[in-house]
Amino acid sequence: MKAPEKIYLQENTTTDCYDELWPEWFEARAKDNDIEYTRTDAFIEKACEWLEKNIAEATGIDSYAITESFKQAMENNL
């Protein structure tokens, strides 16, 4: 089973403990205040795609160098 790119946690409004979250996660947002979690590898991949399309073409710098540098920086800081 492949993990979803994003999951959402919802506030538990069925009890008196409104500061608690539901013990389960969901693949779709139900309310605007749901907490969204994104898989790190999915985030990095989408960011690299954006860098290749928007930054590398505009600057003339090799897109491979930009994306690899970004990946290394993200992995070293997590």
C-alpha cells in the first residue's frame, strides 16, 4: 500500500475535549481548519518540478544543479 501524499487530521467535536484530534486520519479535507500533513518526499519532488519549470529556465542555470542542491539542503535540514 502506497502512502498518500497528504493526510488530514480533524478536531474531535464529539466530546467535551475540543483540544483533541480524531485518532484517525483522512485523505480529504472536511473543514478549513483541518490540519494538513504532506509527505516529505512528495513535497521535495513537487518543489523540484517547480524549480525546473520556473527558476532554471529563467536564470539559465543548469536545472539539475539547482534541484540536486535543493534536495541536499532539504535532506540535511530534516
